[in-house]
Amino acid sequence: MKLTLIAAIGKNNELGKNNDMIWHLPKDLKFFRQETSGHTIVMGRKTFESLPGKLPKRHHVVISRTCSNLGDDIELCSSVEEFMNRYKDVNEEIFCIGGGMIYSEMLKYASRLVLTEIDASADAQVYFPKFSGKSMSFPTSFPSTRTLPVVGRRNPQIHFISTVFPLPLLPTIPWIFPGSNSLVIP
């Protein structure tokens, strides 16, 4: 299994509040859909409950100690350890989509982070775990032409960039693919 953690985070690693995402950016949601479509997604119960419904073209795995049935085609695991044991020999990329506790527990197993780093701060209750290698340093690190001005559904105009961190993080020189808005650290 290749485990990828995918998230949209603010300057202080903000993820969510009141069981909802803070960031509602159409281009980022499209990016999320493109990355995760056709793959297994794993999440905690609260993240699953915050979804508008089952996400199409994805197999859902929910980690919860308290749920017994979340509906048809929703696979349950009682712990991260159970999930890891069940999927350790599966030959596919699996995306962890949250929440904060699940990210914290799965970070040590991840082979890749795909983060949309948002040049804004917000009041939050849930945060992405701290890790070394965070690239957020707007506006000086990336030319403003490489950030995407976006008017979010609930947010004023903000800039963001989707960043890929292969793990383990090593000191490397980041570069941007031509025609892409993704920073890749080879």
C-alpha cells in the first residue's frame, strides 16, 4: 500500500471547525476529486459524517471505535492498526482524508503528503499535525503568478498552492512543473 495524506491547510495548519472544512475552494475541491477518484479513501467517523454523502468513484473506509454500520459499501475499521493490517499488502494508493486525529496517527505510515497550502489563517478546532518540511512562505517563495487567486464559497480572495511532499522528507530543492500549479519536491 502507498498511503497518501491529502488536506487543505491554512498558515497554522488549520483544517476544520464545527465538523466542517474551513476552506471551500472550488479549484481545490476539483483537485481533491481528481487525485482521489478511483482510489480507496480512509477517514475518521467525524470526517465521514461531515461529507455531503458517499463520494462517487471511491471506496470508503471509516475508522471508528463507536460505529457499527454506516451504510452500504462503507468499510469499517476499529483502529488505525486494524486498517494498516488489513491493507498492508494491497497494491494501490490509498488516500487519508482526515480528520486531525487520523492524520496524526497515519503520518508515520504515509509515503506522500499532498497539501493545499492556503495563504490565510482562520479560527479552527482541528489542525493538521506538525511535520518538518512545510513549505508555506507566501508570497516570497513562489512567484505570485504561480499561486491561484480564488474566491472561495465562504472565503475572501485567498491564494493557495498544492504541494507534494514525498516521505521521508529530505532536504531537496523544490521546483514547479511548467503548466502546473503543483510544487513538487523530487
